[in-house]
Amino acid sequence: MKKTEVYKWAKRFSEGRESVTDEERSGRPVTSRTEENTGKVRKIVRENRQLTVRSIAEQVNIDRETVRKILTEILDMRKVCAKMVPKELTEEQKQRRVFSY
């Protein structure tokens, strides 16, 4: 942290500020991580798990970083051998693994 930022924070606290969290900012709200877009991404990934984040973003027409966040944070998926897979197996998938051996 730069000295100037430390001085700004010290001044704010000496003026009576008590919270260390950021204050609300004006700006556009996040609109691309909606249920609709999450559903579209889920459907696309289920149809073809070998698609890249870039190609999914082009199909849904949203930013690549947003698609990555939908996949990792909302759908709880990660990349394994060039495929997007759930981190946790469903009960049906676990049973299928047991009977496939």
C-alpha cells in the first residue's frame, strides 16, 4: 500500500470513520450473471463439455470472464482433461461408476 493511501485512511479514521469496508459505489449493477444466462451456459456445457470458455461466451453473447465465473462459482465446475465437469458427482453418477466396473 502506498504512503498516500495510508494517509488518506488515517485521515478518514481521525474524522470519525469506523468501518473498514468499502462504501457503496454508483455504477451499473451486474446483469450478465442472471438465472437465464446460467441456464444457457449449463445447457451448452451439458451438450458438449469440450467447448472452450471463449466459444461458450460467443454463443451466449456475454463476457468470457463472466462465463468463467458462472462455470466455477455458480455451477461449481472445473476443467479436467479439456472437459468441464462438476466438482462433486451426483448420486446417479456415483452409481453408474460402481456398476461400470
